[in-house]
Amino acid sequence: MAAVVLITGPPASGKTTLARNLAERLDLPVLAKDRIKETLSDELDDTRTHVLGNASFQLLMHLVGELARGSGAFVVENAFRTGDGPALQQRLAGADVLHIHCDATHATLCARMRQRVVRGERHPSHADPPTLDATEIYAAPRVCSDVLTVPTDDFGSAQYRAAVAEAVARAAELTRCE
């Protein structure tokens, strides 16, 4: 049975940071839509963000479904929308899932989005807006009954560090890593 660490949350909520942290600590591979999108953009010399985004999402969902049928462990992170829950449940059926949802205030998310634009640190295939109008569409999709919420407004806070420590411990138990 596969062990899946599912990391969700709105754009700029710290999903990639947390996914990389967990993956490094537990020696797990990470599936991330943004990385798929960036690779496709580079290989196809194409920056049509919506076309690449849709294709990347479909590819991510396919890979999640295929890997979840196996016996390995992996991390998957994406800004899944609330409505993606049923499709995720279907693809993750039979897998052991730890669902971690990154959460930050609207002001924090908007500030991080603006910083990305100003710093030019995003791949050209992303059309990140400087603000987010509807963060509620990124509420944790219903995948399993237990969702660990990680508050990501302040990556240096004791609350964030404690939540990450809990996430690492639960992911290690799930994936049987020590």
C-alpha cells in the first residue's frame, strides 16, 4: 500500500517549502504541478500558462493515481481547489494518506505574491497575479477525515516550527521512516 503525504493550500502558502523540507528529511520524492509545468514549458518552448497549467494538472493527477496504486511513499503538493477533492479521493483510494494543509492570512498570501513578481523569482510559465481574490477556493479539499493544518504566516514562529515537527513525525510514521 502506498504512503502519500498530500500537501495543499493556496498559492504562496508555503507548500513547496514544506514539501521540500519533508522530502529531504524523509528521503521521499516530490510530485509538484509547478515543477511539471516548468519542465513542459522549457521542453516545449511554450509559456501559455493556462494550457500548460491544465496539462500539468492532468499529468499530476495521473501520476498520483498510478503511484498511489503501488507500495512506495511520496509527497505530492499543489494548490488543489476544494472541488478537486472527489478526483483526489478516487486516485488516492487504497493509499495511506497524511493530508497537510498550509494556511496563511490573505494579507500574507498577497504580500508573498507581490514579492514573487518584484523579485522575478517565478518561472515564465507562471502568470502569478500580484494579489489573490478568492483564497477560499483553495480550502482543504476533502480527501481524508484528518487534516493537519500548518499555519504559515511566519516561518520563524514557534507555532510554525511545532506544526512542522508534528508533520515530520506523522509523515515519518506513515512512511515508516525514522
